[in-house]
Amino acid sequence: MPASGGAKLSGGNGAIRAIAFSQDGELVATAGDDRLANVWETHGGQPVATFEQAQPLTSVAFAAGHVVTGGSDGTSRMWAPAAIA
């Protein structure tokens, strides 16, 4: 049986290449070809933060309260917790 409902997470353009949930399940992050990592609240889909990297993104993860992104050029960035609050 197909799932129904769910919050639509809007804010990026282009293909999504990675999705990650925070350890507490309160946040979800996406990363993709538009060079953006977007973070939303899982309940209600409210945007929390957007981070931009120089190249398209291929990965995203939550680690120790940070958002970590990986770009197609081989670079990674760790984004400050204050920007996620």
C-alpha cells in the first residue's frame, strides 16, 4: 500500500543526491546538484538552514551536531552548529 501525506520540502533546484536524518530524528538534510544543502524540521517541514558549496554536492551527514557536506570536486565542509539552531 503506497504511503500518503508527508511534508513537501521545497528550497532547492536540480537533482537531490543525498538525504540524511539527524540522530534525534528532528532534522532532515538534502544535498544535490544545485550546490545547496538544505536542512528542515522533520515535523512540519519548516526550513532551518541552507549551506552552499562551490560544486554540486554528492553527500550530506549529521555528525556531533554539525552538518557535513561532500562536493563533486572532492572537498568536504563542516557547517557550524549555530547555523543549524
